[in-house]
Amino acid sequence: ARKYLLLCANNNNPIAMLHLGYALRREGWGLEIDTDQSNEWLKKSAEMGNGNAMAFYAFFLRGNGTEKSKELSNHWAKKALSSSSNFAVGYC
């Protein structure tokens, strides 16, 4: 499954990017934690309009395992709350 997740993410699938970004935070799919790569994948997915990625990215930008950026966190939280994300209310 990891092979196909990476393949889909590298082929610009925003849902795969979201799952890969999250897995890189939690050692999911047999991947080691890499917060820098996680941020990159979450940001790419968010930039493609994925509301759930926006919510997770905003959450992590608050300093939850990454360098704090209140301005960026607020930006992505507002976008997530304006999307159809199920996670926006809980994470933003």
C-alpha cells in the first residue's frame, strides 16, 4: 500500500498527499517520522484545495510538532473552515 500511496502522491493526487503527510507524522504505512516532508505534502494538498489538508496543516503550524507560524496557521485555518472539511472545526 505504501508503494501506491507514494505513487499517487507523486502524481499530484491531493488525497494521497494528505494521507502521506499525515503518515509521516505518525509513522504510518511503515514510514518514519519526517515533519519537514509531512509539511511539504500537507501544504501541496492544501494548495490543491483539499480542506482536510488545510485543517491538518493549520494545526501543525501552531507548533504541534513543527515550527510555529501563527500567521500561516490562521490563513490555512480560515481556508479550511470555508471548505467542506470534516476536520476543520476540530483542528482549527
